[in-house]
Amino acid sequence: MVGGGQLARMTQQAAIALGIGFEVLAAGPLESAAQVVRQAVIGDHDDLDDLRRFAQRCDVITFDHEHVPTAFLRTLRDEGVVVRPAPEALENAQDKLVMRSTLTAAGIPGPLWSQVASADDVVAFAASAGWPVVLKTARGGYDGKGVTLVDDAAHAQRVLDAAAPGTRWLAEQKVPFVRELAVQVARSPHGQAAVYPVVQTTQIDGICREVIAPAPIDDDVALAAQDIALHVAQTLEVTGMLAVEMFQTAEGVLVNELAMRPHNSGHWSIDGAVTSQFEQHLRAVLDLPLGSTAALAPYTVMANVLGGDHPDMYKAYLHCMAHDPGLRIHMYGKDVRPGRKVGHVTVVGDDLEDLLERARHGAAYLTGDITE
Amino acid sequence: MVGGGQLARMTQQAAIALGIGFEVLAAGPLESAAQVVRQAVIGDHDDLDDLRRFAQRCDVITFDHEHVPTAFLRTLRDEGVVVRPAPEALENAQDKLVMRSTLTAAGIPGPLWSQVASADDVVAFAASAGWPVVLKTARGGYDGKGVTLVDDAAHAQRVLDAAAPGTRWLAEQKVPFVRELAVQVARSPHGQAAVYPVVQTTQIDGICREVIAPAPIDDDVALAAQDIALHVAQTLEVTGMLAVEMFQTAEGVLVNELAMRPHNSGHWSIDGAVTSQFEQHLRAVLDLPLGSTAALAPYTVMANVLGGDHPDMYKAYLHCMAHDPGLRIHMYGKDVRPGRKVGHVTVVGDDLEDLLERARHGAAYLTGDITE
């Protein structure tokens, strides 16, 4: 797995169970995943030679982020490296213009969108989609970065002017959503697919904060969302995990973003599903039969733990364990910085209100937002 | 954790989630656990200098087996190393004469037993306990080794004669049990204890093959078994996990064997309980608050995967995944040798008969006992 973050770290837990040799390419020996594998390869995912050196150790290479240049991946593939997902698929997770074009061509529902290059283009788009407009860079955005809600032409101009030359942009309709949903799908090279229960995600400042599995929605909405996610996986010929973030609107479900890897909205599956998304990703990229995506309990709630003002979380950690013996705590081995995702907590059970309260308390306490 | 076997390997999975730095002392770099930690310390658990070198890296040392000489552990403790469980507790898991004496003195129910040194002693014991007699070496026995069922004086003489000089022996009544049970208990240094549901274990040739959680027994028997296990943990001042193997008889429950570490009879907890025995062991030895021991489903069945005649298990592994997407597969990264524990499988659900069939099929297929 290229990348040494928490996704690779949690994939190692799954690799241990499956008895699969698991290597990571990390930027340094203290990265989240590098702490927990036998010998991380230290290198740069932007350097072809580092990628080549890493790939020589592996039967298959896959990714814990979307930042590897696809040109390098094509080169590696030409040299005989097995790359999953393939660069053609991955491009849809790297470039929102590619993604929107492909999904629109396939008839997959999404918000109104248009490529834009000037404030005039944004104004023209707003004439049909209305203000405010969601202005996005085609590349490089995640956790709310690269996304701005603009109110008028002058605002759009300021955003466009502040970006690096050559930045490509798209404008999207601001969707009046009822709630945000996400669907995890696994797809293997020979085409087996498995879809997880639809989850509800809550974002604050563009960062996923809380996930409810399954989402409290009608069965027909859930089926429609799963159907769309499977359609996306097949259309893009994804291999591995695909996370499809969606908006639920009064008229139906629209695709918002894609990630081709285990994703924050699927962390609930470690404690709440028969097969975690991390194990499923390994099964899929290795072309092993996929595991059951069934939930273990009526509800699972996951809440992210963000770094707070206190670098030492030990007392909070003790408190949370003592306060709620059923709280599943996942820490990523990362130094605490305010707002940085440093872990997550999960609770599993029958009573959604109770689970929400427990997960929120655990996350808020670990972050330091509350002290009692 | 001293020891590089599968127990340390599975403890690493729990350490990753808790964000705990986890080190192992392994005999070699390819041992089961050494494959999955950042930098295993290679050394001998029978060598004080190796233990000392390892302990310098750790805040607490604990064990994945019972073979470390307690004299060395006392020395390390005198030098300031925190050893959990303490050598005085661990001695009861190393030496069956110490264990039987301590438990009998505490009034904890067990089979009739007596220290023996000659065939005459065995005959005298059989006069009250009846033939056959279970003849055990005080030390060194596990997975059925060091245990012989002897039918008469001549048989006892042959067994005693075959052993190394200085071997210490005990004779135990052959208990007419209804079934074998096991209870996992965690106990932390400040005295918090948590007990898991009682499980039924099935041994074949002295090796644990199958575990049903919870055991299909009456509540009063389960409560009695849990009460005994808690009493043992408190009496021996165990820190960490304690596995108490028991016989259920028509008259009640008797203690058979002890292990002071995560134990094969507790592997079900990885997939079937809120907190696995591996996480619980870490919490206990680090004096963290203990986690919930609640089961996630009405039943969990675990079956061991023993090595069979085929060193390459890959096709069987594929088959099992395709045949049963709900089968949880745990492989230990060990070379296959006939009869060696190389993994286990677990299934979780409502229907015990169905779970038994699935777990047995998975284990038998991986072993190579069946091919369809």
C-alpha cells in the first residue's frame, strides 16, 4: 500500500488476520502505518524510482490516498507491476472533472456542474444552477480543501485569482440535501462486487465527523443509493474499495464525491460489520472472494477524534475507557495537532440515540472539547 | 510481550487499535508475531541478558507463553522492570503442583490430586481416586504433552521411567465430565476484574479444536464457573488475562488447567465480543480500565485450523472465502506442518447448528481433511 497514513495502519490489522504479507511505502518511519509494519519502505509517492523500488517487493500495489501521479502508475504497469485500482479508474478519484464527465456520460445522477475558467463562466453557470455556487478545484481537494461556496461574481473572481496558475475548476450546484450518505462498494478484478449498508455522514467544516450505519432512511432510498454505488464501481472498473459520497435530496440521490480506497465513512465496519472495509480492500485487490458486508448489530455509530489543544491525550483516554467499557477506541499513533484526525471511536447496539450520545461523548472527550 | 507466536501476533492487532507501542521478543525474524511488528527483538526467553535487553524497551513486560523462568522475572523486577503477571502468579501457570496446592488451599474445586514420585504412590492414589489415573508432569506440559492416562501400576512405572531424572509428578483423578468449559477473566493491577461468557471447548488428542460461546449450559452452572474463575484470578493476584479450563460434572464445576495470557479458548472474542481477549490483556497489564466482555451475537463458534498434508493452503483459502463469505479467517503466518495450529476460523450468528457446521467445514477444508 502506497501511503503510510491511518488507512494503511488499519489495513495492516486486516492483513495480519488474513496472513497476507503487507508492505507500506511511507514518507518516514514514524508515520501512522510505518509504526506497525515490519519494515516500511521509506520514500516519496511522487518519485517514480521510489515507487519502483517499493513495487518490486509486492505482488499487487494499492493506495491509502489518491496522490500518486497516474502517469507513474501507467509506467509501472507497463513494467509489469499489478496496480489496483488501475490508473484509468484512479483518475476519477483524483480529478473531479474526469469524474463528473464519466459519471454524467454513464447517466449516473449528480448535481448540475460545469467546467469553468473565469468568473464569467461561474455567472453563466449560476444563471441555471442558482447562487451560491460550489467552486471546486479539479484536483487536490480533500477534507473540504479546494472547495469554496461562492456568493457572486466578485467572490468567484477572488477565489480564482488566489489559486496557482493552471488550476482547473468546476462549478457545481449547491444541492439542497436532506442528509449526506455514503456507500462502500468492493469490486474485484474478475468483477465480483459487494455493497455495504448505506450510511449517513455528518460533515463539519468539510471534515467527516460522525457516521451512522445504517442511515435512517427508507429502504427504497437505500436501494437506490446502493444501486448507484454499484453502477459507479462497474462503470469505472474499480478494483478495491470504492466510497461513494452522496446527497439525499427530496428528488433522489446524487453522487457528490468518490474515493477509491478504504474511507472514513467506512470505519464503522471494523467493529460493526462481518468484514471490515480494510479486509475487503485487501480481498478485492488480491482478487480473493469478497467477505460478507452484513452489519453485526442494528446500529453502529462512529465519531472521529480530532486533535484538540492538549497534546497528551492519556488522561482523556483513561476516562473514556472507564466511562464506557463498550466504546471501541481506535488511535492512529499520530501527534496531536488541533483539527487533525488522530483516531475514531465506535459503538454498536440497538438504541440509536444512546449510541449517538456515547460516540459523541467519547470523541468530544478525547478531543478535549468536554472534560466531564 | 515475550514470545513471538500467534498470541503475540493477534495482540499486535489490538495494540494497533489502542495506539499502544507493542514490542515482541521473538526467537527469529520469521516467527508469527515478528512478521507483523516494526522491529522484533530477536533473543531467547531463557536468557536473562536477552530478557533484560528487551525489557529496557518496555514500560511493562508480559508473555505469550509460560516458559520464562520465574527466577529471571524476579531478577528483572528487582532491577525495576514491571512484570505482569507477576512471577508469583505465573508460577501457578508453569507448575501444576504449585497450582493445585494453591487452589486447594483456597477451597477452589478441582479433581482429586496428589503429588507422586513412584508407581507405589500412583497405586495408593488410585485406591481412592480409581483407575485410570491421569499422570502429569508438574512442568512443561501443554496441548496434551506431559499428560498420560495410566491404567495400572506397570503402566505408571513405564511412564515414570521414561521421563528425565528430577521430573516432578502429580496424579489426578480422571474426571467423568459432561463437557469441558473455559472461562476468560481479565484482572488489572488495581484489582478491576472482568469475566467473559463461559465457553465450551472440545479437545481432540489434548489439542483444543472447537469453542462454542456461550457454552450451552444452565445459567447457574455458568455463574458458578464465572465465580470460580474470578476467585482464581483474585487468589493468584493475576494481572492480565487468565484462562481457567474446567470440567463440568454432574456434581459441579472443577478447575482443570490455567493459562495466564490470551488463550485458544478465548479466540472467539476477536470476532464475537465487544472487547477481544487480546485488547483486554493489553488493557489489564497496562492498568487501563477494562473493556466490555459482552458477546456481539447469540452464538460464536471458533474452530482451529491445524496443518495438514499440503503445505500450500492457497486453494483451500480461496475455496473457504468463496464458500462462506461470513467465515472469519485468521492465519498465523506459520509454515504448515501436520497437526500444527496454523490458524483459526470463527463464525457469529443465531443458529448454533448452522454455525458449528460452517466452522467445522471451514477448518476441515483449510486443514485438507475434506476437499468439497
